[in-house]
Amino acid sequence: MRIPKHVGIIPDGNRRWAQDRGMTKDKGYECGIDPGLESYRICRDMGVEEITFYGFTTDNTKRPSYQKEAFTKACVDAAKILIEEGAALLVLGNTNSPMFPQELTPYTTRTKAKEGQIKANLLVNYGWHWDLMNLACSKNLNKNNIQENIQSCDVSRIDLIIRWGGRRRLSGFLPVQSVYSDFYIIENYWPDFKDTHIKEAFEWYHTQDVTLGG
Amino acid sequence: MRIPKHVGIIPDGNRRWAQDRGMTKDKGYECGIDPGLESYRICRDMGVEEITFYGFTTDNTKRPSYQKEAFTKACVDAAKILIEEGAALLVLGNTNSPMFPQELTPYTTRTKAKEGQIKANLLVNYGWHWDLMNLACSKNLNKNNIQENIQSCDVSRIDLIIRWGGRRRLSGFLPVQSVYSDFYIIENYWPDFKDTHIKEAFEWYHTQDVTLGG
């Protein structure tokens, strides 16, 4: 099977999942941590080299503070779990903001992978504008070095983006790394993650061609 | 019904359509012109304000020349038909290249709409890198004026992108205007366009929420 080198994960539907269970919206996020580790392990074991999780965005921080606290805590916990697992973790987002959790500052430089582990990127207080704005500072920009000059320059081109929760949109997820990505949508909410979701996405991806726009 | 203000059209599958009929790949493009006009009319009549067609890209120009000639001619013909219809046409792409058809130069400034007509953008020799590279020249770039500083600044944010031909990817289509777009995929190849395709896409779009990442 042709395995994507780099998989993007959009773990959507936490709030709808909580509401469906009669819980307040914030309660969904903590149930999204285990699926994060599980998806990392499945990807790693299938031969993926890099996985990027859409944590939270600068857009998301406009939500009520009880929700903000919940998704921020979930991201901090997820980072710790990925470090414990041994992933080469990079936390990426706008650190010049009170919304960026200080506990994650040490991981804004990529950690070293333990043996047999892969790269994991966690977008925290990420914004597509913040990412692209960096281009204004770049000298000698040309058509081949755009990715090297954005804030997310340490994140490679994404082959396959899997989104949970049924929405069919990027919601600002890494616009440059996504230009040629294949999108696969899972109807289930993220806390209802099953390992078969990743496998079905990979089986679908295997049937697609790779043209990079050519 | 909630109607998208701006619809993006990715008219893919022309070559596969031609091959399925035992024709050479180039023969598909001319059969994509009528669907272009038809989709413009349906969108206009349903209340859409702006429609953007993905003509061809700088990536596409690496294809064999008999194909290049065919898709270039189809774009020139499509532009003429849209002008005749009275659309406010803007042809957008890298004009500093022999790949840009000179006949379309007059339309690189938007034409005036005839009464009751809408904006139509046709991407011709467009490249996502070419579009973003412009940010390097921009002074005072901030998170609110990125779109005003890219090459495609006259193209507004896209609400709904409809892609024919079954692929689930952007293939470099307007990365900034697409950050919050909903994607709808039609399995049929573009020359097999039916008016029901647009209507089913709009019905689906109507069921989606609009959060702009929030």
C-alpha cells in the first residue's frame, strides 16, 4: 500500500459530541486526547514519517473562556503524552500572545525522537495569517522557497488530511502545506475515533494519484 | 435557501473523459466550454455574486504541448463566451510568461458587467506561488490585509468550492481565498456536467454552518 509520508489530522466535533451527551461543550476536549495518541501510534506503525495535529487556532480563541481553558488544557496534556511516547514533537503557533500556554514553550523547538518514533507537530494558537505574514519579512522570495519562508517552515508538505466531524473544509489549516493534499472526511466526531478510520482513509488515499498539480 | 456569495469551480476530469471515449486527452477541453457557461448562468440565476473558474495553472503547463494548446484555446474561448454573456470578467494569472495567451490581456482588468450579470474570474496561467510571492513586496502587512496584498486581491473569499472529477484536493486553487471554503465533490467528469450538480452542491452547502474558523 502507498502510505502518505505526512498526515494532517483535523480533530473536529468535540463540542458536538459533548452536547449530544448532554454535557457542556468544553467536556469534549479531554475525550480527544486518547484518540490523538492512538492516531499517532497507528500512523507511526504504518510507516508515516510525520503527523500534524490541528490543536487550536487564533480564530478559536474568540470562544467563551470555559471552552478556551478546556481546549488549551487538552493541547498541553496531548503534548506531554506525545513527549512521553517519544515523538519528535514540535509545537507551532503564535507564542507572542497570552493565549499561548507557557508550559509548551520548551517544545517550540523540535524535541529529539526516541528510537522508532516519528515527527509530530501540534498547532497551538496557530493562525493562517500569522503563518503567511512572515513572507513580508523574506528577502529573495521565489516560487520555490515559499514554504521555507513561512512561520511553519519546519512542517513539510502534507499528503493526506483527515478531518473528523463531517465538515468539509480546511478552517485555516496550513494553507501552504495543503495546496496539493488529498482530503478525507470521517463523519464521526473526534472523540468517537476508531482505528479503522485511519485505515479506511489510507485505503482511499492508496487509490488516488499524486500529480502535485501537474 | 442560503446561497453562497462566491462559488469556486474546479472543472476537472476533461482528459479522463476523453480517454474513456477513446479520444486523445486534448479532446476533452473543448467539451468543457458549454458547462462553463451553463454553470455561470445557473449560479447567476440563483443569486451568486461571484464565480471563479480554475482555468489552467503554471503547474499544468508542464504537460505535452498538444494538451497545452487545447486547454489554452478552451480558456480563450470560454473568456469570449463569458464576455458575450455580459459577465464582469477578470482573467487572472501570470502574464509575464509566454504561456499566458495574449488574446486575454484585455481582460486582466475587470470588464464592466451588463445588466443583471455577475463577476466571473477565470484563472489562466495561475500559480499559488505566483499569487503568494507578492506578499514579499508588501509593506505594513498585518493579519487583516493579507488578501489585499496577494496577486489575486480582486478575488474575494470563496464560500463553496465545487470540484468535478472525483478528486478531493485543491490542487493549488487560491490558497488564501479557500481557507474557510466548504468543498463539494462531484464524481462525474466536467464534460458530463449537469445542472443538478450545482443544485445538489447548493443544497448541501445550505445544511452547513458558517464559522470562519471561529
